[in-house]
Amino acid sequence: MWTGEQTVRNPGLPTVLVVEDELLIRICAACCLADAGFEVIEAADAEEAIAALEARADVVLVFTDVNMPGQIDGLDLAWEVSRRRPEVAVIVTSGKAIPREDQIPSGGRFLAKPYSPEVLAKIFAQALANGAERCAA
């Protein structure tokens, strides 16, 4: 969970923000991504995620669940990330509903739950590669 800590434990690794209100799912995703070579920070809801995003300029990707408590759900968070930090890749996930393409910001992706650690790492690598291509264009 985002605690306001601003130190990077693994300098040089791409930093991703995992936003998930279900603790066990968040821990599992964070562990899978850390094992795949990412620096991972966690948030339990959109408000924590926005605070983390504002405090951490090194975040390159946000992975958010759609259904979360609070006034901002994962889709609204995805649009907020796109508005505040357009260079940050966004991946949205859900086990309940598949959002329409127009509900996710341009360049964003959807990943259905349940997902395997291998698929999660592959989708992240693809999203970051696509972001690098957009920046180089």
C-alpha cells in the first residue's frame, strides 16, 4: 500500500503502480511484477494512487482494477492518469466486466482477471515497449 515513501529500492528498474483494493490480489500482482523485473508501488484505491503518482515521477505504468471503493473507480483513475501524466501507460483489469474501448484512454489496455503471472509480465512489457515507440515517434 502507498505509504508516502519516496525512496526507490531498485534504481534503474521501471516503476509500476498497482492499484487494487483486494489485498491478496494486489500482493500477488505486485510479487509477480517484482519477479518480472519491475519496481512496484501499491495503492488500495484511486486516492492513494493519485497521491503516489504525484509523489513519484518515476512511475511509468499504472495497473488498476475497475471496481474499487471510493468516489473514483479504476476507469476514472485511468482517465485521470492520462490527463495528469500522458506519458504513463495504463492497464485496466477486471473480473466482472469488460470495458468498452472508448472507456479506456487512448493507448490503454484491458486485461481480464484471472491472469497468470506470465501474461501479466508480458502485457506490461508490451505496454512499456509501445510507450517507448510513441515517445520516439
